[in-house]
Amino acid sequence: MTRLAVCGGTYSNPYALRAFVEQARALGADRLVCLGDFGAYGAEPEAIWPLLLSSGIECIAGNYEVAIGSGQEDCGCGYTDDADNAFAAIAYDYTFAHTSPAFAAWMRTLPTERREDIDGVDVHLVHGSTLAVNDFWWESLSDEQHRLRVEASGADVICCTHSGLPWTRRVPRRDGGETLVVNVGVLGRPANDGGQHVWFALVDLGPEGASAQLVPLHYDWQAQAASIRAAGLPEAFAETVESGHWTTCLEVVPPAERSRGRYQLYKSAVPDFSAAPVTWADAPPVPDDGLPVLPLFGSLLFPPRLWAYTNFHCNLACDYCSVASSPRARRRSLGLPRFRALVDDAVAEGFTEVYVTGGEPFLEPDLVDMLLYATERLDVVCLTNGMLYQGYRRTQLERLSGRSRLTLQTSLDGAAAATHDAHRGRGSWAKAMAGLETALGLGLPVRVGMTETADNGDQVEPLRELLAAKGIRGRDFAVRPLVHRGHSDGGVAIGAENTVPELTATADGWHWHPAGADLATSPDMLLGGPEIPMAEAKRRAVEIFLRLRQGDGSLPLVYNCAV
């Protein structure tokens, strides 16, 4: 049996390369191999060459070696985004300027691939893939794309790098065999997984076939970060080394892989929604942290607001309810234990507020206990029609008095009963107004949301004046458009393809947006069942957002259910 220790992308990081040599030998490697890209984000390209030679590391050329060896003007990495290319140019220009003619001449002697029989196993070593030296062989590629690359070789084992993210996979071939594909990762920077370690692969080859394991490599990452800063390279390069998350060359990463990291967007790609007809009341600012990228979650494109549907049954049957609530709707109650768990997870996952809605939440017997629990931990808005503040429920409502982190949001569709009752039922406006007075009388903060329909556009200003007289002013009153979902047969057509995600939890699972949280009428907005954790639901929302954005380059509108 022969054991190969295979690395990729040293990226001018001699500290990781030294650690690789030491650990590979400690793990019994018979041969050490590097699949190219000696330079890039680091500051010490010339330190790599003597380490490769003195350690007996067998090398092939990556796109960096091809470019530097032939004196090309760019790295030929295969990026297509302007921001990706801008950072790639900085890295390449620095590497090119700090690589000696002798090192460049040696690069020209290296093959761009190697194929050999090792103990009866056909092994193919490439940089990008079997298709091209700068091809990104991502784990998330379709089965067809994996087979395309495997069939171009036909080897028993293919080792590659370039993408920077390690993975292994066995891919069936047309001849009935299978190929073990090993993306060995890179030594130069972490794998966008939040750890400071980097990765290489051990590949065991023998008469019984081949196996591989990915090995985390710990090294002096503090020295690498200090070296980058001392050279005056972008702070983002050092930040990646320290944080374990990529801060540059991000747009090339597919949605599935990018959704697992901390950052998903360049700040330059974030739109200005200020003139949009459906938009933020108060858009969160782009953080001024010195980095070129930001997370999707927590930005105006994925607000840190969790929606929790306590139930779906309601005392009203509004004819435009986007989630098809009514007195006869399937109840789908979350229950107090599940709600508490959601709140705890929300805190851990970085949510800053929770919007509690239904159906009519005040039909749930444990609602006040839910709100009390949540307001100890988060800002809470409870969306209610305000019609059930009598008897026992009024007594329970009093328990919420003084809760500074709680707001009651009530729906009113006009300054008089006619336009409101036309959609929500006779007498509902008067009861809602009475509920509003009750809440105000208890000192509870109140907001009002108006759904604008074809017949109540003239009611916006009269309602604004009516509410202002009661002390409800400014951002505590907002008008939202009708949504074509659920019971509604008109309004704004929204879906994942044109609306930012607002993670929503129901008894049925996780949904893209609160306006599409009914499984029967909006199955397209389901992210997953209740068995998946909140972190995974968030990740799925991010992946879908990126995949849709990647498809046509557009960015969505923001539809606010909340004020």
C-alpha cells in the first residue's frame, strides 16, 4: 500500500506548508504531493519554493504557476465577477512582483497534470479538474457535471484542488467502475467553515483499491495573518485567516457552499430600496466594519426577524387572508414548549426580534405565557385583530402591562367601518377599535397596519389622522399592499423569486415568508419540516436566495408584513 499526502493551494503560506510536511510524515505518508497554486493571498511567495524542494514534495502546476511562469497579466483563476477579479488582481500582482525569475523558471518545468499507476490503482492528479486547469470542481455540482469530469479521465482516483473547499465523492462511470474524487482543499486559507485550520488529504492506494480521508491541519495562523498585514495586503485577506470565513473571491462560490459560510454578498451588490414602492420602513445600515462583504442574514435582504405562527384558526374569515386563516382552518398550534424552544434558538442564531402571529394568537390559551417568555429575551411584536380583549383574556392582557419589549400590532383598514368590515366581517372595525382603546388604556405600545385594497385607498390619510389623535404616529402606522396568496384573488404576487426571506415557523415547519406560511395554499414557500433545526432553515433560505439571484442577477423587493 502507498499513502499519499496531497495538498493544494499553498497561497504563499509557508507556515501551513511546514505544518503539512510535519503532519503528513507523522501520519505515515510515503509521498507528499502539491497540486499547485503556490502563491495568492499570502505575503511570502518566495518562501514556498525552498520548502517544496527540501521536503521532496512532488508538484504539478496550477493556474498561478502557468500564469507566472509565462508572464501573464492575470492569474487566470476563472472568476467572472468584477469584485472577485479585483481582489484576485491584488493577490496576483503582489505574488508576481515578489516571485524571483528562478522560481518562475522552475514553475515552467512543471506539468499541469500527472497520471500514473500506483500499486495497481490508476491515479490522476489535476489542479482544477480534468476539463481545465482553472475549472472549479465544486461538491454541489450536479451528478451529470461530476460524471462529465470523471468520464474525461476514467481514472480510479482523481485528486484536485483550486476551489479551496475539501470533499470526497465516489462517482460511477459508464464502464461499470467508479472513481474516487478527492478535492484536497487548500493550505493557504481556511475552508470557509469558521475554523482557523486548513485541510489536506491522505489517499491510501493498494491492491484492494483506494480510500481517502480529509485531514484538518492546525498551524501558526497568527503568524500568517501578521505577515499579510506587514506586507500591506488587504485587511480582508488577514481577516479570512483569523476568522475562518472567506471575505474575498466570494461570488464564484455556488449557493450551496456559500450559504454555509459567514458572508454571502459584496457590500457593493446591496441595493438601495429607498425608492421602491414596497420597501423597508427603516432599512438596516450596511455595517462599516472595514470588510468588503457582509452576511445575507441580518442585512436588509434577510432581516433578523423570526415569525412564529402560534396557530391558524381565527375568529375572523377575512376574504384576503394570505395564509387562509378562518374559524374552520386547520389549527396547527405550536404550543408553549415548542414556542419557548424557538425563542431560545432565535437568540442563539442572532435574531433580534420575533413576530408572533396567527390565525388569531389570542385564541391560544398559553399566548400570554409565550409573550412573557419571549420578551425576557427578544423584542416582540404580536399581530392581533384586537377583538378578544374581554373577560379572562383582558385579565391575561394585564399581565403584559409594563413589558417594554412588547408591541401589539393591530390591523385596521380604514377610518370607518365600511372598508374594514367589507373584508373582515360586519362589526369587526368597532371591535378592533375597542381593542385598540383597551390596549392603550393598559399602557401597552400599539402599532397599526393597514392593508390597502382597491376600495380603501382614500382611507389612508383619514386613518392616519384618527390614529395620531390617539398617540399612534410616525412609524407606528404603515400601509402594506394586498398580497395574492391564500384566500386573496388579487394583489401583489410574491414568491421566493421576488421577495426577501423572513424566516417563519409554523407547526408544519419552516417557510420563506410569513405571507406564504400556509402549506396548502403556498407549498412553494416551504423550506423544510419542523424536524430540521433553525440553523438549517436559515441556511436553506440563504441558499435559495443566492440560487435565484445567480439565475438572473436580480435582487428582490421587500414586502413588509410588519410595520
